[in-house]
Amino acid sequence: MNKNIVILISGGGSNMATIVQAAEKGRWRERFGAQVAAVISNKADAGGLAWAREHHIPTAAFDHKAYASREAFDAALMAEIDRHQPALVVLAGFMRILTPGFVQHYEGRLVNIHPSLLPAFPGLHTHQRAIDAGCRFGGCTVHRVTAELDHGEYLDQAVVPILPGDTAQSLAARVLTQEHLIYPRVVERLLAAMA
């Protein structure tokens, strides 16, 4: 049975790209029957869509502003995701809060990465908040998605020191290098557990 992975993005898709590259390098298709089956964005101009198309991955875009409600957008998104019969739905910089119905529909199959050491700093502006709080460490967390924002089971974390003189941008860049290491690792682990 094919284990399809659908990745949701809103921007450049660097985490999506590292997962696609890890799938190729790690021979996920041969080892787990797994492939990245689609990349979907809520922004038609998301840079990651062009990258995915260049790598022959089907893409789709749904402008959330074109829908009357969050529920209507999520319903359209779910219909597109379900066409690919996903074993996993991977949020990679997807900047939309999903409705409880969406989360429930993909329960156990929905994962996200958050740029802080959860439970610290859920939500937005995590790097600036960590600096402002005087934290000595930042990092990132891969977690299962539940109806409560940034709250599901933690699957992996990486710690990054906060250096004197760090800005939100410099910290974000260092955290991103760790995101690119732990996110593919978690996805591979989840696939192996399904085998």
C-alpha cells in the first residue's frame, strides 16, 4: 500500500524541500512505500509550489480569502488532500489555524513543526518572545496537531543557544537549520512505525 504524504505550505517551503530530499536520499518509496504525493498552499504565489513543480510533485493552491468561512476553506482543503489518500499530512510553514473538524478528520496523521521549545511560546513571534524573556535557549518542536494550538504530543525537539546580540532573524535562521534536521527524521520515524 502506498503511504502518501501531503505537505501544506504557505511560503518558500524549505522544510517541505528537505522532506522531499530526505525521501529521495532515504529511499522512502522502496523502504516504506512512501512518497510526497502533493504540496498544497493557501497562497498561489508561495515559492515552495514552484520548487515542488520543478520536482514533479503535484501542487494545488487554495486562497483562503476566497472562502466565506474558515470551515468552507478547510472543507475545500480536505477534499483536495483526501484525493491523495494521505497516510500523513505534514504542516510545513502552513500559516493557517485549522478548524477542529479538520484536525479531527486527520487525527493521528497530522504533524506540525513549531519554532520554539514547546510548551514555551506557542503561536507567533516565537523568536522575539524568547529573546525578550531572556531565554538562553530557543529551538523547535515537531508535534502532533490537536484542536488546541501548538499543543499535541511532542515527537522531537532541537535546542539552539540564544547568543548575545541575537535578533529574531538571526535566531530564526539558526533554528531553521535544526528544523531541517529533525522534521525529515520524525516523518521517517512515523513511516517506519506504519510499516
